[in-house]
Amino acid sequence: MSLGDTPDALDEFAHDLPDGVNVFQALGELLRHQPQVTIIKLAGMARGGGAEFVASADMTFAAIGRAGIGQVEALMGIVPGGGGTQYLATRVGRNRALEAVLSADLYDAKTAERYGWVNRAVPADELDDIVDRLARNIAALPEGVIAAAKRAIPPEDLAEGLLRENDAWTGQIIRPAAAQLIRDGLAHGAQTPDGERDLEGLLRRLAG
Amino acid sequence: MSLGDTPDALDEFAHDLPDGVNVFQALGELLRHQPQVTIIKLAGMARGGGAEFVASADMTFAAIGRAGIGQVEALMGIVPGGGGTQYLATRVGRNRALEAVLSADLYDAKTAERYGWVNRAVPADELDDIVDRLARNIAALPEGVIAAAKRAIPPEDLAEGLLRENDAWTGQIIRPAAAQLIRDGLAHGAQTPDGERDLEGLLRRLAG
Amino acid sequence: MSLGDTPDALDEFAHDLPDGVNVFQALGELLRHQPQVTIIKLAGMARGGGAEFVASADMTFAAIGRAGIGQVEALMGIVPGGGGTQYLATRVGRNRALEAVLSADLYDAKTAERYGWVNRAVPADELDDIVDRLARNIAALPEGVIAAAKRAIPPEDLAEGLLRENDAWTGQIIRPAAAQLIRDGLAHGAQTPDGERDLEGLLRRLAG
């Protein structure tokens, strides 16, 4: 989110990007294609790039009453540009993906489960045990099983969608309004613990 | 549903149809490809072509205790022919789409949400506020965001499926039994407020 | 599951397999492509090949408190090899499919419905009535409707995925560890009523 202020922050990563993805998408794709099993315990709020990171992992378990997930980008004049539109559409379908992107709302654990955005919403005080047990069980599987499962159920090929997303994102991020909204957000504490508590409210007030 | 009686009612629209879709599908595709965001508030019953209309919109919010949605066509000897089979399969998967089409049942708001047929089931007395807030928030988004979101998450390409659906629909609508069932339904009040209250029951009795 | 002991048990079926599928996949594909409507009443536990059989049918209704479904193969050192990985991914998405395959857990009716693994979880004492009514209603549909619905909503083309699955499965089943785990499981009652009550526990203890 600080790209508006430090536009060259990611230049060093940009040198050896895979073809057809921007630097943000490359991070999501890197995680989505890991040979390891990636499991996210979501007990706080994941927004924007954080929500994209969550959706690029293999599995997510979300704490009821604590977890929130949202693609807040629209309030900054852009759309998710790190794979989020494609990861969402793949998980929840076009209708709910459009809703999430355009509402820019924060979704609680139970709604995120009902939409398929996360694997499951679980009681907050059971989250650690549930994920620990799952991770230990997976780690104890006989040799080769994880690789075989990932070979049988590979990541979807999102190449075309990522190009469309990058085009859509680029067309917005170059607008002066987006840079202004991002700067205003930062100036009003969008990346402080206080500001993040109701980031959507803060950004809606700035845009209004 | 009155096509049986007035087979030329749609002739005027039929002149400049897009390639590869019938006149009913063209309506759904027109709505599904709108540049605007289309949101449906479903507080009554949407069946047949009405259900197809709902499923071709970007988002649907359904009132618990009031909303119902169903593809009733099977009871008239046909299948949905205005995109409904494809919109359903895209939203709820093949298994539940087959169930909806072949059961011809009316689905309540909560079941429709669990299946992914609608975005969300909400308390009936909150429906207006929830959708108004969403629509206002979307309308207040910075310039270009809606178009960018629709570019990043475009409508699925359903061309092949729509051809299959049209073939399947055509093969049934030409049968005398379908014309007879549709005529009988109309004669018994299928399009009156009374008849629509339990349309499935009315049609099952006629077919039985 | 007894393939470890009787590797030639399926030789007679193997003579006229369709191209590109193994003998287990051929069974699932045969069911998935039936012209009839196939509905499963799940009131017990379906694991491994049983779970694959369930997922290859058109619809499944599961009894709350009684039904369980699970892909237990990982605990035997393999992955589902009869279409299960593809049927799961198609129904529940990659994230939940990976979870089901790698957790090897048994999923109850309500969770299976929330994931989309089954059409619906219903009260156990209503399962028979619900499915009977549905089956009778479908059987009473006018001529041609079932075929038309299946033509409009055909089985997904899973050919590539089934090849990947077979490769992944073959790479594991040839390992001595898999044969050993399967033999140990059978020796410890994995296919007895007692052993099946907590098959996951039994297999985890053997692998641990």
C-alpha cells in the first residue's frame, strides 16, 4: 500500500519476474505453486495484499469472532492486482468475487466459509489445535503422498486471468486519483493499528 | 411461458440476435454482460425465466422467509432454455444444477445461499438496507473501478453450453406434450397470483 | 483396498477399458456418464473407493449424524486413484480437495454439504422420504426431460485430470511402503465392521 510513496521499493524483485505476471502476482503465484502444503491460520484481519496472500495458500482456517478478510482496494481507486481477483473468482465464483471486490467490505469467518473464501471457520480457541493436528497429520504421511496429491490436484492455470487483472489494475493505479487516495489513507493512519481497526470506514470517509 | 399460445410474440426481437443464442438466452446474456453492476433484491418467487433473469445478474440478495427460486420448466416438459442450465451449473456445480432442474422444486433463500445460487440470504426486514448500502457504496467508488473489476472478473464464456442448452430445449419444446402441458398450466391459472403460490403443485397435478 | 494381496483381481475388467483411464477410474466414469439419474442416499460411511463412487453419482443426500465421507487413501501411502481427486476438486474446489485428500479425515454430513461434497445434509429420519419423493418426481417427468437436462448439463471433461491422477496414484502404489501399509491395514481389521468404525485412527496408528 505504500507503493504511492516508494514506487521503486520492489525494483529489486522485478528483475527476474516470471513472464506474464507483475511483481505482486509473482508473490502469490510463488506461494500457490509451492511443493509444500501451505496452511494459513487467520485470527486477525487480512486485507488487500494480505487477503491475496491468504487466498494463494493451499488452505485457510479462520477464527470465528476474530478473523476478517477483505479486498479493500476499490476504496483506493484500484482493484486487487496481486492475483486477488482470480483467486477469489476461483474460490467463490464470479458473483461473490464481484461482490467482495466492489463492496470492499470485510468478511467475517463464517461468511468467508459460506462463500468458500476460506476452507473453514472454527471456534477461535480451537484454531491452534485444529491446524496443528492437521499439519502434524500431513507431515506424518508416507513419503511421496503430498507431492502426489499436488500433482493430481494442481493449481488452476490462471495465466489469462492474471493478464486481465494486471491490465485492469494498471489502468487504475496510473490515475492521479488512486495515488491521492493511497497517500491520503496513509496520512490518516491506514497502516497504523488504530486505522486498521476500521480501515473500510476510514477509506470511505476519505473518498466520500 | 405463454409461448405456446403466442409463438410469434418474440419475433421482433429475433431479428438481430447475436450468433449462437436463442432469443431467451440473448436476454440473459445481455444482462450478464452489462457494464453496470446489476444487483437483484429477491423478496418474492422467481421461477423459470424469472429465475434465469436472477441468475444472469451480477449479484442477488434473497429475503429469508420470503424469497424462492426455482427452475420449474421440467414440469412443463422442457428444460430451462434462457441460459438457466448454464448459469446454474456455473454457480452451484453440476450436481446441484441437475438437482434443481430435475426436481423442479422451489428453493428457499437459505438453501439457495448454501448452494451458491444467490450471493446471500438476509433477514427480510434488512434486505432493502443491505442492498441500498451496497449499491450506494459501489456508486461512490472512484472512477474506473467498476469497469476494472468487470474487466478482471469477466462473465464466463458459456457459448458452448448455451448451444447445448438450446439444442436440449428445442428438442423438448417441439414435442406436443410440452405445448399441451404449457397450455394446461395456463388454463389452470399458472400465471395468476393464486396459481403461482404453489406453481409446482399445480403443474405436478396436471402432469400426474 | 485388497489390491495389495490380489493384484490380478481386476484383470478381467481391464481388457476393454476406455482410453486414458485406469480400471478404478473407468468405474467412476461409467457411473458419471449414465443416461439415468443417479442419486445416493448416504446414511453410513463412504471411504476411499466408496467415497469416489458417491462423488461420481449425479446427486447425494447425506443423513445428519450418520453419514461420513472421506478419502482415506493418504494413510495407505497413496492418493485416490479412481477419479476421487478430480471429482472432489470439481465439487469443492482445489483448496478443500487438497484438505480432504491430505487430512484423510472423515467428513460429517453437514461439513460435506458446506463444502459441496454432497448436495445436501438432511435429518437422518427424513432421508428416505426426501430421496423417495425426489426420485418419484423425476421418474414422473414428461418424456425426454431427463435426457435433455443431462445434455444441457453434461459431465465435466476430466480427461487430463484423470491422467494426472493416474500418474500420481501409480507413482505411489508401486512403492513398497504402500503395499506394506495396505497389508498391515487388512491384517489389523481395516475391512472389518470394527475396524471401519474408526478406520482413520487404525491407519494412523499403523503408519505412526
